Amino acid sequence: MESTRLSRRFTTMSLLGASISILVIISVAGLSYGSATTAFDGRPSRGPLSPHHKSVITFSGLDTNLRTCVLRGESVPIGEEVSQQFKSLGVVFASSQFALSEANRIEIVGGDSGLSGDPILAVDPTDGVNMCPLNGSENTNVTLTAVFVNPSTGAPATARNVAVHVSDGQLSVHIRTLNVMGDVVHDCFNVFSGCPYVVASSANPGLFCNVTCGVDLSFPGSGIARVQFIDEDSNHHADGFTIDDLSFQLSHW
């Protein structure tokens, strides 16, 4: 990978000014979008969800310029770390010790987004102490886990018809879904190579990608308790990736 976080997989670029997103509630044909809130702080604030609703987590409204890190002598914006913000929509996010999962923008991190556009959820390796992205690949698996929960209580739940957009210029992200017992339901060692759950690839190369570096995945069936995104190549190196537009229907809570 290119060893700068401005393009965790690409090349250094000049920074753009941060923008402000205002969220709206979208409810069409039973869809509840991850940007579903009228609050200005990016936290969903709405009534109880029906298990029949489809939630789409777009990461809209989260702060993409909350602090800065210095990489290669240049300050880069770091966004809001993502964890519990979407509990009321039925999902929380957990990062491994060496992972930084934060809202950011494609023009900063490279790659591409889902149909919703910026912001995206960027996941990068860190040293586990200083929560800034590292400049190079690390011999550490960096894992982001999406855990489905009861929107009211936070208790474990399961989902069906899970879909997500994933982008990585190094084309190396391992994804698996698990049931409540921890058994693997779906498994793609590399979603960019022979994964049967890919339903579409981005039409054009992403920002600073030499090839198409984004895919839409759909995991059919029910009983999915969590989705693990494991950043690793064939040598188990972590180099960073992004996700966007995580959609699902809660099937049990």
C-alpha cells in the first residue's frame, strides 16, 4: 500500500475543508436510513423501530473533522469514532485494539463510497496507544465488528438480508457473518476475489484506485448476529479499508 493515511491505499493529496451534514428522516416503503434523525449531532433520535423496517446506516451527519493527526509532516483530519451512535437503529460497532474506526470522507482517505456518498466509515491500523492511523501496513489483523442489537435495550439481536459496500485499494478485506452461537454463516476470505456474495462492483475506479476498488455485498438469510470486517492481505497485513451503506432488517430481539 502507499504508506500515508491521506490515502491509506493510494497517494498523498491536499486536504479539503470540512463540511457540515444535516440529517433527515427518510421513510419510504419501510426503509429507515442510518441518517434517520433530525438531530444535528449525528445520533439517531427517533421512535422505536419495527422489526419489519429496513435500516440503512449511511454514517451521514457524523463529524468528519473532529481532530487531526500528523502524518508525513502534514495534518490530516480524523473524524468521530463510531461505536454506539446507531444503537437506536439496531446496530453498534466495535473495533479491535489496533483499529481506529472513524467517519471520514473519500477525498481524504481514497477509495469510493456507497450510493449515499460521503461520509464513509474508515478503518485503519494503529499502534493501539496513539489513536492515529499508521503510515504503513502492520502485521496485525484490524477488525471492525457490526453487532445487531435491540434498539430499545441494546440486548443482542439478529438480522436478515444484510448488505454493505466495502472499498479497499489493496483489494484485501476478509468478511464473515456469525450467528448468536458464534458459528460462521457466510465467509469470504477476500471479498475482491471469488466471493459469491458480491452483487455489484463499482462502475469506475475509486479516488486514487488504479482499478475498481469497491464492491456491494449481500448476505442472504436470517440469524446474523454480527458481521466481522477483517483487514488483512495474504500476509496478514492490515492497510485500512472503508465501509458504507450497511443495510439490514432486524429479525429477532
